[in-house]
Amino acid sequence: MPLVKNQIIPLTIDALSSDGNGVGRFEGQAVFVPFAAVGDVLSVKVVKICKSYAFGIVESVLTPGTGRIPADCPIFGRCGGCCFRHLSYEAELAAKQGFVADALRRIGGLDVPVRDILPSPQTERYRNKVQYPLFLAGDGSVQAGFYASRSHRPLSCGDCLLQPGLLNRIAATLCALLTQYHISVYDEQAHRGLARHIYLRHAVTNGSVLVCLVCNGRSLPHAQDICAALVKAHPEVESVVLNVNTHKTNVITGKECITLYGPGVLHDTMRGVPVALGPLSFYQVNTEGANRLYSVAADFAAPGPEDTLLDLYCGAGTIGLSMAEHCGRLIGVEIVPEAVESARRNAAAMGVEHAEFFCADAGTAAQKLAADGLLPNIVVLDPPRKGCDEPTLKAVLAMAPQRIVMVSCNPATAARDLKYLSQHGYAVQAVQPVDMFPRTKHVECAALLCREKF
């Protein structure tokens, strides 16, 4: 019999899908259930029926799977951040290993070796960046929180376990100051109010913090008093920046930053690379995890003193600069101007004179470099979640590097791009999953491709 909405069914969870849902079958039809564990026997309420599958929610756990543990966050299940706080870390790692292997096989059509996943050095308090939407509580006070799942409805969270406690405390202090000085809070629907988000970055190596307040305007009333009180309460605050976002948009940050206190940048070190980061600079959110991931990328790239290394989507230059002492020439390409300036400063701070960084779209730059006859021995690709576009991949193929190293935060688009490269003369030699985002559905991976001889 076909499933009916609101029907209660028994369901055994056989696997986890890449979006974090448990998957079971009822009378041959797949049913997806959030916050489930492999091996769970559940009572499930059917809430949505599609043509060949359905979605349900857990009514009760009849028999828990071996990987299920008690959740340790009061808003788990409502917040849109974590989806795996009900799993042991071993079970989470097994699921993420499966996400990568499944994507390569199903999307990429690739039968390639996938190494055992590398765990994150920290599973809690690992994030060096946090963005809190602001809202007004019932008593009129300014509060910071996170969006509820699949919504823009903010939830209060006093101590998120993904962020260092210091960042949560700084956010609370800043909210109290905004309340004290009667700073209005942005209303998405009406497009009125000033303070939109609190955005914090934390340097793991020295403990300093950059505070960025995203505002619907170019000035902050009582800015000097607010900065002074914030720094007095938290001496770790090195800079306070106002980011201007006056657009009616869901995008968090705007393009303009105005420094209110300090140098306006945060100084940190990642895999030996000193970095100076502004609010708009790309930087991996898990510093120790990134050290592990970039070590894998360096092992795959294996640059030598005669090699030219092209680093596309280079961000603040950390991947390429971490290999700079081993290669003869380094070229980085990034579309965000602030990130390019950061990369140039970072290279200067390291004394690296054989590095060049260009501000351009990766595809456009790769095409121009290929047309100019650049023949890098090694190309490193670290694209956003949407992966590489075809012009970028075609330009890389035209350069015919000996090795391509792809770093990806999305196994699905990585599998698609690896398939394209493997169909055009490159063999996937190894894939290494790395967990950079514990308690979430996301997983990073690095892949090595070598040019086949014809």
C-alpha cells in the first residue's frame, strides 16, 4: 500500500545520506529521517510524500543503533548548524567516509582508492569563525543566536559547542552593549534597523579576536564607547570593524569594511604561513584540521625546486605559500580583492619573493595564463562548494600539468570535476577524506590526479 501523510510506520535505518538524514525502506520505498543513526529501529511519522521516496520524523526510538548517543545541546534538532550531535564520533566518521566513496562511485563513476578518513584534532570548540544573526528578545534586549533549520528565524544559543567559549562570551558582551546604547536591530522584512550580524574571527596561535559588526549603514552610534567597553571586558579583542551591508539580501557581509579599533586585521599562522585576515578573507574555519588537510595537499603536490605551482581559488594564499619553499615559482589566483591583498602581505611577511597573486575569476585567469603559455607542473584547485566551472577545467587541461591536486568541501561536485578530468587524460591516484566540520554533515577531501602518458 502507498504511504499516507501522517501515517506512523516502523522503520529500520540502514544508512545515512550525504545531507545527514537516516535512510530506511518501508515496503520498498525509501524514507528519509533526520537525526537518525544507522541501526536505529524507529517509529516514524510520515510528513512528506514524493514520487519515489518520502520524508519522516522520529516519533520514538524503539531500539537505538550502536552509534547513537544522547545529544548534548539544548537546541539540537532545532538549530540549523549541527546534525550529528546524536552520533558517536566514530559513527560520524564512518558516515562521512561513506559520503565521499558514494559520491565518487555514483556521481563520478570512479573506482578509485579512498583512504581512511582523517579525524579532526578537535571535535568541540574548533571553529575560528562565527556569524551570529541579531534579533530582539521579548524584553527588548539585543540577542545573538543561530537560524533555525531551513529558515531565517533566529534561535538564542548562549554557548554553542562548536565555538570557543570566548567567542560566545564576546558576543554576549557586545549584545549587552548594543542594548545599553539603544542600537537598533535590523528587520529583514522591513529593511530597517542598523545592527545585522556579529561576525567574530579567532586566531588559534595567539588567542586574539577580530570583532566585526555587520550594519545596515556606514556608522555606529557611540562606536568609541562600545569599542572601549568591549576591549576592557575582553582584552583578546585586537580589532573592531564595521562591515557595511545596506542591501536587502540574505548575504551576510557587504564589500566595504570600516575599522573602528585596532589594525582592522587578525594575525594568525596556518601550517607555517603567517596570515593577516580581514572580515572578507577566506580562511578555513578549523585551523588544526586545515593544517592536517594542507599537509595532505602538500604530500600530493610534492613540489620540487624546478616546479611552477599554480594555486587557483587561493584565498589568502595559505595552501600555496605552505609549499612555497619547495617550489621554484608560485602563482595564486583569487576573485576577492581583500584576500589577494592578504596573500601578498603574507608572502612578504614570509620573505617569499617568487610568488605572484592575481585578483581574477579562476576560470578567466586560468584561460589567460594558458593562452600566455604558462605551463605549471602542478595545479592546486580549492574551489567553493559549487566546484569548478568547465572553462576553468578546460584551461587547466590546456596547461597539461603533471599533477593536479583538488581540495573540496563538497564530495558531489568534487566527484563531478574528477570525472571530467579523468575523461581528459588524468588518472585519479588517491582520495583522502578529512573531517574539518565535526557534528555537521560537511566533509572535506583532497584528491591527486596525474597526467597519463599517451
